Amino acid sequence: MRFLADLPQDRPVATIMLLISLMVLGFVAIFQLPLDFMPTVERPMVQAFVNYPGSQPLENLRQIVEPLEEEMATVSQVDSMYSQAQPGTAFVEARFDWDVDLDVKKIEVREAVDRAIPNLPTDVTEVIVQTFQTGPGDGAMIEARIAAKRDLSQDWSLLEQRIRRPLERIRGIAKVDLGGVSPQQVRIEIDPDALRRHGVTPAEVVRTMSAAHLDLDAGALRSDVLRYDVRTRGRFTDLAEIRALPLGRDDGLRLGDVAAVEIREPFVDFGRRLDGSFAISLQVFKEPSANTVEAADAVMARIAEIQQDPQLKGIDVLVWNNAGVEIRRALAGLRDAGIFGGLLVVCVLFAFLRRARTTMVVAVAIPFSLLVTCGVMFM
């Protein structure tokens, strides 16, 4: 320990150069460190997720959840388990303590799922085993509302091309979600009375449509020089083709005879309002490695450009949650608290020590230690 105390006196030039290097590293780190609310944390849990279209919750509980729970419960160090069965999906979560090796537990859960697969329904093709991370990329970085005097529920293409896609092209942006508006869908509503008259079952209609709406790869034709890839084009291109689809009956029965085929907006069972008018939500999510403040500034600049677009005249974008602003506000509060706290420490030390030189040494050590800390975090 005495060696460390004597080193600055024995090597003053080396000590000064070391301190200057640490200060330079700290200054560089201040401007290079990414700014986020919370670090990325991997939660100690492993989930087995099953997608089973057309199933009911009680069916999923008995045929999927229970077999998975029985096998996953044999994994060591399981703290608790949580499962949920919904229409078309089901999942089981195994939760562990924070000190476990999650990679090893994921392998053990995968082995338990493999043992349970023979007891699952035969048409379950895949069980997804996954872990989850919580951090700055979980929630929306920017949340806004899009409103206009006219009805925007039918303007999906306009909002997609002029708002959503320009925002997704920004560096560091993972995805942009529009809520309350969706692209138009082809709706096929089967008439039960017509099915009974013609002796057709709904399963036959679904099977015929699935087989017809399909592109197939037919292989390749090769010559001495060229190769031609052959592919059949079977997908529907308009409503007339769908209505004219033969249902495989000798009487020439077609889909349009037993069902109404139309294109329209999907049903929305919830809504958002801004100033008493219908509004659309806009949520911008960033990539986990992106700097939140820089990404938020780029998004706000792009939103300002979007609002000058003549095709969006009369459409307003109101940003009500900006993570970049909140981070700057939190850092400003931390900076002010640090400055006032440091000044208070210096005043108290000088009041007790009555020595300006000793007090200045402590006063310089406080910001220097913060710079060195930033440098270590940056490395």
C-alpha cells in the first residue's frame, strides 16, 4: 500500500499523463455512451409456445398445456410455472431464480418439450421454446395520435406509404405500428341455407379454397446454356376469380352461389379519440442497440417533414410521449443535483477543514471520478 502512495511522487510525469488520459477517455465517453432509461435484462424464464389454429381454450388446456406442464415440471430449479390457454394458442412458462444459467435451462426445457410432443395433438407441428429480454426496446419510444376532420379508417394505404414507411427507414428504428386502421381484407361469408340446398359442407368450401389459392414450384427446365424455373400461378387476383371458383360439383356450383365475397375494412372492436374525433395510434419502437435520444430526435425531425407533405393536408400528428425528452429531463435533473451536491460538499469541507488547498483537492476529485467512471463504462 505504501508503494501506491509513493508512486505519484516517484513518477510525477507518468502520473500526470495517466490522469490526462483518463480525463480524455471520460470526455469522449460522455458523448459516445448510449442513453436509455433501463439496461437490457434477460428475465429468468423459458416459455414453450404452441400455435394451434382453430382450437378452443378448454381443448388447449387439456391437450397441450397439461402434457407440457407435466414434463416441464421435472426441470430442476423451477421456482414457479405459469400457463395460459387461448383460442388458437397456448403457452407454458417455467420461471427460475436470477442466479441460474438460463442457456442451460433453455436446453433442459427443450428436452422436456421433446418428451411431451408425442402426447400433443398430431396436427401440432411446432413448439417454440424462447426466452425474453426486458429493456429499452420493449416499450414504444414515441407514441402519438393521428387525427383529421375526415374519416381515416379507409386511408390505410396513404398512412402506410406516407407515414409508416418513412419512419421505419430511419436508422435505429425496429418497427412502427398503426393502431385503429388496417388494410382491406377479402371477406367470404358463407350462407348456411345455400350450403344445405346444394349439399355442401363448410369444410369442403375451405378445402377447395386452400387448394386453389396456391402457387407451386414445378421444377426447372434446362437447356445446354439456359435454365428456366417453372412455377404455377394459382393465387386469386380479383374478387371475380374468387366468386367463380368451382366447388367440384357436376352441376357447376361455384363459390359465389353459396357465399358473399366482398372486400372491406376489418371490424375494429376498440377505438381512440383526439379532441372528440376518431384518431389512429402511432407507436415507434427502436432497436435495442440504438441510442434512444438520437433515434427520437430523428423520428421527430421526420414527423415534422411528414406534416409538410401536401398529400397529408388536414392530417395532424400529435406526439404525447417522447422517451428522448424524458431522458434529457432526467439527465438534466441528475446534472443539477450533482452540481448542487458537489458545491454543498465543498462548502461543508471548507467549513470544517479551513484549508483551501485540501478542499480544492476533494472538489477536483468529484468530477474526475465521474469522468473515469464514464470511461470505464465506455470501455
